[in-house]
Amino acid sequence: MRKGNRRLLLFIAAVDVGVYLFAAIIVNTLINSLGVIAVALVIIAVTTFMGFYIFSDDMRMAIAASFMLYYLVLLTELLTVTRFREAVQAAQAYTTFTTMVTSIVLFYFG
């Protein structure tokens, strides 16, 4: 792995963690709106997809990585943000996304 690729992956990780922390702090203290979480999840998914696609030049790896990271962030949001946990749509989104991620992982490794 070249040094430039490592820097790109570290940049992607820093952006994703920064967006997640910013959204969690904003929702828990200031705005208390689920729209902030939705925007943060979209930014994390797009940033991860584009970064991994540029890094690996493999569409399959980029799709799998972005779905997995999105799934993990969604799970973390469900566990940490109280207002998001109480929303009925969040539980339905988690159930649906669990099914999607399961099928993507099965096709990726199968």
C-alpha cells in the first residue's frame, strides 16, 4: 500500500468520525432534530463510497465498505442517541438495513 493511499484512508476515517461526533453532539445538546442524523448518515455513506472507490478502483469493494460502515454508524446512532432510538422509523430502518447488509455481505464473500 502506498503512502498516499494510507493518507486517503485516514482522511476518510477522520471525516466520518468528525461528522458522526458533530451530529451526535448537535442532536443530544442543541437542535434535537432527526434531520441532522439523516444528513450525517448521508455524508458518511457518500464520503466512504467515494473514498474507497478512489482508493481501490473496485466498485464492489466500495459498495460493500460503504454499506458496512453506514450499518455500523446506524447501529451506533440507535444505541447512543435517545431521540433516534425512540423513533419508530429508526427501528424499521434498522431491520430493513440489516437484511440489505446481510445480502450484500453474502454476495460479496460468496
